[in-house]
Amino acid sequence: MSVTLTANGLAVNGQEVPVYSGTIHYWRLERDRWEYILDQAKALGFSMVETYIPWGVHETAPGEYDWGQVDPRKDLAAFIRLCHEREIWLIVRPGPLINAELTDFGFPKWILDDPAMQARTALDTLHFSLAAGLHPPHQFPVPSYTSPEYVAAVGVWFDHMCQVIVPQLAPHGPIVAVQSDNETCYMFHEQAYATDYSPSALALYQAMLAEQYGAIEELNHAYATNYASFEAVVAPRDADIASRPDLIAHLDWVRYKEVHVNWIVATMADMLRERGVVDVPLFHDVAFQYRTPLDINAMEANGHVDWVGINYYRQPQGFDGATTLVRYMAGTTRLPFIPEFGSGLWIHHAMTPMPAETEFVSLAALMYGVKAFNFYMLVERDRWLACPITRHGDYRPEYAQFFERLMGFLQQQQWWNFQRKPEALVLMSYDLGRYRAATSTLHYGHVDLLGLPPALNRVELDLGFSSDLEAESDDFDPQSWYGSLRRTLEINHIDYDLSDSHLRSARIADYKVVFAQSVDWMSNADQQRLLQAAEAGATVWLGPTLPTLDEYFAPCTILADQLAGKRQVALGAGHLGLLSHAELGPFCAELAAGLPVRPQHQQLAVTSHCYQGREMLFVANPTAEAINSSLDFAQPVRLTSVWGAFEGAELQLQHPLSLAAYTIAIVEVQHD
């Protein structure tokens, strides 16, 4: 492969290239402005840009394609050549799903109107896109990922599109990466029983069960049913759960949704490879989800795509949610990448960001470990606001100045080389995410958009488990073990990454301290991964409950056998232990005692990044009020301001600081 993925970005013929990109939609801009716009983007510091290649824009009628012959704005080959002439690398995203606030999300209308290609809801009705008003200008039928007719039609689109892009793959051309599909998750209708119940989708579900159980007798034993064959198995259409066997059947449906999503992303990737996209890496972008039906660990491990990124549209007030997303990327993915890093927002959003807000959320992503990004949109287009470059190529000074400064900082510091090394890793139970999905209801017609109380979307179950599953399966419950752990880590200023129990054991073992959320059951594979990580050198703490069952609620005591009633045991080069809810506070306080730097103010956040003996410290005020406080260092240091106001340069143990609301400062730390 001429272009390969690295821990810091991409390597083109062995030369490292950071993935710092911005979006330009060529077909939405006047052809005679392209050259000027590209020059303006490069002047801001962008030597890489990104674009969708929309199917419905180029195939103007069935079998009829316009690559600039009719409308010069559609001359993709010319746009690619202009990038190459200016030594600008290019990322392309050919769908088939586009979104981009396009009518019909970029699909040709005749594809959406074909009954053979349409997804079906649990009520056996057409699955329509999001409610009117959220994505202008109208709803439309959603294609079924598994429809043979749909996959064949995509293949024809790829046949034509690849003829344009394959000759321009790096190193001979500027294209360094290609995306496989886009935000694949049932068109934001990811609830467990929402969709897809089309015949082809149900056939894939039954095939998964046949592979999983081997014999129908094994499934009947697990489900307490008497199906004659796998083809006779009926898919759950709501959370009708009265027993543990019922729960197993519903959890299998949730598991199937993950298989379904991964299958189509892999299928699209293979179709691109078959058509000549072989010299550059393929990636996928996730809209925002990091729980079922998205299994990002499995998607990166399946060998079809090279890496996965998660999109990031955040306001300063959503700092906690932003840092959660970035911590997950940093702890999970091969390259923590934001394929759509909100530069402005879609036109119907209520909170278009101001320049200072753009600065805060951008630095927050870097602060917690993002290594690669694509600013979406760098250049204005219809249905989008607050871009640094207008559709005519002129700068919006108040926005453009920030991006020019940011790109200058990244290049000057060679930021792609810096590494953040958090003290801990927190693993969410993937099984609990499945439980949360399986025990939810009210999935019809986007009831979730009506603002009803969340409790109405839950079913109450008592199946004899010892754990409080409702609390522990809720990622946002501050009273759960998981919620209390994260809050306690943050109160003690202990930096950490996030992932889930599907993370490979070698990656888990990279961390000295690992907290793994566990309840009565944990899959055999997840228990094995944690055991292997401990044996390889990690200290793994389970909580709140020691698992004694597998995902089918059969006895599975891989971890319990190791502990044998003890609080902690040595295993190989590491340790395994059980940490109760009550022990979290004292344990984290003890862990924090050895930190090299701690803010005096509880609401300040700090992360450290190092490269070749240099250390950069990010200090954030994520509150609506100014903070005047200080940083306490374990050893005397000198600080040099790199970004934002910061007091203190003399050698000392305590440094005063003053941070305005929603601001981040960056300082270089020099030790005596």
C-alpha cells in the first residue's frame, strides 16, 4: 500500500503526513472559484481537504452520469487535478449515503422509490428518514442495507465513480484515503426495534443465529422455544421480555444489529477494493454513537476498514459529553480521528458557534487525545453557517484567524508527534449496553423526538440478578458504579481514557490501571480479554459485581476463579481485583497522591502531552464563570505560555492562573 495508517496520521511512500483536513464541496461552489478557494484554504494552513462524492448529484437519471459535461461544478476530475497541482492531499467520501443536508441525503430518487430496496419497520411499514424539519426539505424512504437490489445498484455507482478516483490515488495523485459508506446506523434510527425488518435483513439475522448456535436445538434450549429451523425464528419487535430466555433472544437481536451495521460497512469496503481502491486506507465515520449497534472495536478488527472515526459537533456547555467522546476515541481507535469536526453548523441548528466557542471546543478535542481531524465545513455552502471561508473564497476574519492560528500552532509544534499518557483506562461493559438497548421500547415513528420522559422508553424487569441493571446500564446515571468512578476520577484530576470490554487485551495492557465495569454476567470472550491483560501487566479492577455468568447466563467463572474470594490477586505480570462502590473514593484519592500536577480548583481540568523530552500542559476552564486559582506541581517547574494567557515563568512549585469562562490555555513545562 502506497499510503498507510500510522499512530500519528498517514504515511505516503514512507513520509508522514498528519491528517489535518477541511471540507470543500466542489459541486456546491461555482467552478470559476475553485482555484481561489483552494488557494485560500492552503493559505490558512490546510494542505489536505475532504469532499463527498454524491451519487444523486452525478447520476442525473438512471444510467446517465454528469462528470462536468453538462454542469461544470460536477467536474470531479478537474477538482482533483487542482488539488494535485497545489500539493493538497484529498480525502474522498463516495457514500452511497451522504447526508450533507442534501435532499434525499444524496441518493438518486429512483433508488429510494424502489420497493425492493426499502427498509421496513417493526410494524412492517416503510422506514422513513428523520422527522420533517430536521433534515431539509422532506422525508424519504430509507434503503435496506441488505437488499440485493440496493447492493447491486451501489456496485454500479462505484463502477462509474471509481473510474474517476482510482487513477488519482496517491502517490500518483492526491487522494490519500477513501471512506466506506457514511454514518451507517439506520439513518439515526438506531433503537433496537426500530428497523430493519425487510426480508433480506431478517434472512441475515437468521443466518447469524445459525452460525452462532450451530444447531436449532441449541437455540431452542437458550430461548426455551421449539422452532423447527433457523428460518422459522421470529425476530423480536419490541421489549416483550418476561424471563431470562426471553432476554437472551432479545440480546441476540441487538447483537444482530451490530453484525448488520458491520456487514454493510465491510461489504462497501470490499466493493471499493474490488474496483481498484487498493493503494490507500479505507475508513468509516460514526455519527456520534459508541454503543450498540455500533461496535467500533469489532469494526476496526474485522480487516475490511483500516480505521474508524467519530464525528464531533459540540457546544462549550457540552464539555463533559465532548470529553467523553474524545476519551473513547483515544482509548479505542487506531487513530483518534474526527471525520466531521464541526466548523459551523447546519442551518436549522439553534446554536451556531461564535469564534471563541469554536476555539474552546477545538482545543478540548486536542486536549483529550484527538490526533486527526477534518473540519466540516471549512468552506461555506448552502444549509450551513459560520464557516471560515465563504462560498466565494473570501475569509470571515473572526473565524479564519482562529483556524490560521491553530494550523500554525500544530505545524510549528509538530503536534502530531505528541502523545498523551493518561493514568487509567475505564472499560464500559458492552453487555450492559446491549441490555440497555434490548430493554427499551417506544421505537415507532421517532417517538424519541417528542421529548417524552425517558422513563417511558424503559421496561421494568426483575429477572433475579443481583446488580442494579437499570442504573448500571445507564451511562449517564451519576449514582452507578461507572458514573461514580468517572466522577471520582475527575474530582481527583486523574486523566483517563474510555473504551469498552471488546477492546483487545494487548491494548488494555498498555495501561497500568484499568477499571472494568462488570455485573452478574460478562461474555466468555470479555472475561478472557481482561484475564490476558492482567497477565500481561495491567492492574485490572472489576466493579461493582464479580461476573459468574456468560452472555447466555450459563456459569462462567473465569475471573471469579482467579480471585477465589480475595479482594486482589497477582496474575502474571499484573493484578486482578474487585473494587466496591464504597471503595472508589479512597482508592482514587490514593492514586491521585502521586500526580505530578494538580489544580487547586476542582473544576479545572488538566492533561499532559509529551514528545522527545518536551511536555505540553492543557488547562481548561469548562465553566461559565472565570476561575482564578493555581496549579500545584510535585517538583519545581518553569512554564512558558504557548496558547492563551498564563502567569508564571520562574522556577516554583505553585503557579497562579486566571482563565476566563470556557477557555483553554496551553503551556510548555520545563523541569529543573
